[in-house]
Amino acid sequence: MDRFSILVGDITKSDAQAIVNAANTTLLGGSGVDGAIHRSAGPGLLAECRTLGGCETGRAKLTGGYDLPARYVLHTPGPIWRGGDQGEAALLASCYRSCLELAEARGVETVDFPSISTGVYGYPLAQAAAVALKAIMDFLRDHALPRRVRMVCHTERAAEVYRQTYNMLYAGEKAERL
Ligand code: AR6
């Protein structure tokens, strides 16, 4: 799938039209990628977030990007890992889908995701990668927009887990297309 790629980097530097924020349900900032995005975007972002009334886990809300290179931020609260039998996978898939639906509705062509829920929220990385990749690939298969989606992993180790999971899930598909 040439509309999708996995890379290592700092998502606050992304040149995508929209970046995704692994937020919490208050949408009022926090640590991890949320803190980094708010620091880079400046106070305008928090001011807009205050008007949104929070966001449910698995849903998404859109704001401007303020001082970020990105024009938009898609804020989505991921599930907190509670052992895996509390609906975590369905909620995590819903985060990715909700962001992509919102992006499509706004005509956004390029979206970069961080690895939602795999930091403070404790979702095991390999399991989160499988959910994330399936949600993204399923969406791209059925929709022309966004034209390009990337997973921006913060570390090479995380990117390697995403690459291995991608190869495991989609290597067969590549072979079929040849
Ligand atoms: N660019 C890309 N990825 C990053 C960056 C960055 N600049 N910084 C961290 N990551 P986390 P969560 C990765 O903890 O688990 C906040 O307080 C990081 O390595 O940011 O969804 C919110 O307010 C990890 O793989 O988000 C919530 O309360 C991934 O981003 C809570 O944390 C997600 O880690 C959300 O927890």
C-alpha cells in the first residue's frame, strides 16, 4: 500500500496537513506526545481545546494547528490498558477510524499518527500496532482521502515493531498484487 508508511520522528515537526494527538478525555493537555504538541502549538491550541467540552475515549475532535507546521490537530483519547478484556482493542481501532473520518470530512489529504495509548496508557506495543495498522488499512481501502497516512513512531524500536507487524499482516497481500 503506497499511501501508507511507518517512520521514526517527532510528530510535532511533521509536514502533514493534520497530526493526531494522543490526548485524554479533558482535551486540556498532559504529558507525552500531548504535552509536546501543546508546547509546540502554543497557547492558542489550549484556548481552542477549552471550548470543545472534552472528548469521549475512541472519538476525535479537530482543532487548528496554531504554531505547528500542521494545519490541523485531530485529538483522540485512547483507551487505558486494563488487561485487554475491557474493550480496549475496539476503542483503539475507533480512535484511528474517528480521526480518519474527520480528516476525510474536512478534505485533509495527509495525516500523521503517533502510536496512540502505548505510552502513559500502557497498551502493549505489538498488540496496539496490530489494531492500529488494521484500522488504518481498512479505512484506506474504502476511501480516497486521506491520500497519505503515516505512523510516526518516537523510537526506532517502536517503528520496528510496527514494520514487523505490518509485514506479518500484509506481506501476503503484496505477493498477491505482483
Ligand atoms: N512524536 C511522536 N511520538 C511521540 C512523541 C512525539 N513528539 N512523544 C511521545 N511519543 P503517550 P498515551 C510517543 O504517553 O499512551 C498524556 O498525558 C510515545 O513514545 O504520549 O495515549 C495524555 O494527556 C508513545 O509511543 O500517549 C493522556 O493523559 C506514544 O507517543 C495520556 O498521556 C503515545 O504515548 C495518553 O497516553
